[in-house]
Amino acid sequence: MPDLTLFQAQAIVAAALAEARRLSLKPMVVAVLDARGAPKALAAEDGTSLKRAEIAHGKAHGALSLGMGSRAIAKRAAEQAYFVAAVTHVAGGALVPVPGGILIRDAAGALLGAVGLSGDTSDNDEAAGLAGVAAAELAADPG
């Protein structure tokens, strides 16, 4: 299994935060997890609210847990609320079924990890994350 490097994770964080600033988004938290779900990089901008890091982690962890970006998980939650609630329980609560959790893949499609963002609207969180993954020259799968 290919590994997400610390350099790549830090590049994702830096570029996602730069995009958030370019778009004048609210203060953002970016959490990058490797394919095992272990934290690789985390950054919280000044002014983020108390639980933003847990939300960002939950978006990324949820994407890894179900093997799909959190946009797809949100759609599934609308269609199968009991299933997503049960998986959230199994995942220890670390599954946030809204956009902003993006699977990270290499050029061949191998799973490297996930990034989760929280701070603004879910769509804006996702937009910043997509920019971060693209800047690291990796493939994003938002669902």
C-alpha cells in the first residue's frame, strides 16, 4: 500500500488554508489522515470554534470508514438514515455525514488517506479541501 507522506499532508493543509483565505472563508480546521486513519497533519486557524477539529477529523475518518467521500455519505444519510447512524456508532462517533471529507488517492487510484475540513459551509469546506489535494498533485474523491 502506498503511503501518504508528511510532506504531502502538509502541502494539502497549506494549500487548503490558502484557498480558504483566497475565498474569504470563516476560520478553518484541516485534518489529514493516512489510509489507516492515523493523523498525519492538523491545523486550526485562529478563531475556530471549539469542536471544529473533531468535526474535520470526523469528516475524514467517515470517508475512510465507508470508502467514499463525505458528499456521498451525506446522500446516503438522506436515503438510509438508520444505516449511517449505525455506522456512526460503530465508528465511535467519528463520522460526520456532510461534504468536506475527501478521499486522497494517488495517480493510479490507490487510497492514500483522507482530508476533512470544517469552519465554513460544508460546500466551502470541500472546495478548500479539493484545492489542497490538487496542490499536492494527488487525486481527490469527494464522493
